Amino acid sequence: PNKLKLYSYHKWIGMTVLLLFVPRLLWRLTHTPPKALPMPAWQHRIAEGTHHLLYLLMFLVPLSGWLMSSAKGFQVVYFGVLPIPDLIGKSEELGDLLKEVHEALNWGLFGLVGLHVAGALKHHIIDRDSTLRRMLPFGK
Ligand code: HEM
Ligand code: HEM
């Protein structure tokens, strides 16, 4: 029973990430962030590419979880009160495949977040520029 409870919490948090992704993307598309600080062109390209992939995975990771739950026949009931429609019909085979997909995408996300945080720390500790500080409300 504890396992089922933890799965539910996992799904609620994941669906919340998916929900928040929508206003975040709309905000980002209608607002221009500050220009990147001076750095070699290849570093800028990697940083931008990482940001794009992070956005992509912030969408695909929870979506693959939702699809997996649908295929496995375990409907998400948001916070135990709001039943979320299944995206696809029940299929054990597809459910197993989507579990692999969810896991693989998560490894990708894990690696990218690691690279992203390493980049932020490199700017802060080695380059000693304000890339990280200017993201923080109290760092300005
Ligand atoms: C940002 C969102 C999410 C993240 C970072 C995330 C991350 C993970 C990770 C790391 C695992 C373990 C994978 C493994 O090693 O097997 C997992 C499993 C799982 N996730 Fe997610 N997840 C997210 C969203 C969701 C959503 C929205 C759902 C469903 C609505 C979901 C359903 C599941 C289920 C059912 C499992 C267990 C699979 C199994 O072992 O049978 N996840 N998730
Ligand atoms: C300790 C953790 C983290 C730190 C220190 C950090 C740091 C930063 C910094 C300094 C920037 C600004 C880069 C710039 O000015 O060009 C940034 C942007 C960004 N971060 Fe993080 N970050 C963290 C975690 C995450 C996570 C977990 C995600 C996503 C799963 C993420 C996604 C992004 C994205 C997408 C941008 C680009 C924003 C945009 O241009 O719209 N970050 N991060």
C-alpha cells in the first residue's frame, strides 16, 4: 500500500510540473531574458543547446509518465480528487515500452541537469562572473 501511495505522490508532482510548464513556456516566448555574459562561442552554443533540451525534457518526461500510466491502466487521479483522462488505451506491451522511454528520458534529464549545474558553478567559481548571481533575487 505504501508503494501505491508513493506512486501517487510521484504522479501528482509530475503532473504539476507538466501543468507549470505551459505558463513557463508562454512567459518565455513573450519575454526576452538578459543577454548571456561574454564567453567563448562554443560554450555559449552548449549552454543554449542544454537549455533547449532541458525545456524539451521538462515536457517529455512527465508526458511519457502520463502515457505510461494510461497504457498500464492506472489512471492518474490528481491529488486523489480530479481524475485525469487517459491519453491512450490499455496495452501491457506499450506500457512496458513507455516505462523504458520514461526511464531513458530521465537519464537524459539527469545528465543535462548535471551539465547545467556544472556550467553554472564553472561561471561562478572559475570565471567569477555574475551568470549565477543574477538569477538569484538576493544576488544582485
Ligand atoms: C518531471 C516529472 C517526472 C520525473 C522527473 C519522473 C522521474 C521518474 C523516475 C526517475 C522514475 C524511475 C525510473 C526507473 O528507474 O524505473 C520514474 C518512474 C515512474 N514514473 Fe515518473 N517522473 C515524472 C513524471 C511522471 C508522471 C507525470 C507520471 C504519471 C502520471 C509518472 C509515472 C511514473 C511511474 C508509474 C513510474 C514507475 C514505473 C515502474 O517502475 O513501473 N512519472 N519517474
Ligand atoms: C542547482 C540547480 C541549478 C542552478 C544553479 C541553475 C542555474 C542556472 C543559471 C545561472 C541560469 C542562467 C543562465 C544564463 O544566464 O544564460 C539557468 C537557466 C536555465 N535553467 Fe537552470 N539551474 C539549476 C537547475 C535547473 C533545472 C533542474 C532545470 C530544468 C530541469 C533548469 C533549467 C534551466 C533552463 C531551461 C534555463 C534557461 C532559461 C531561459 O533562457 O529561458 N535549471 N540556470
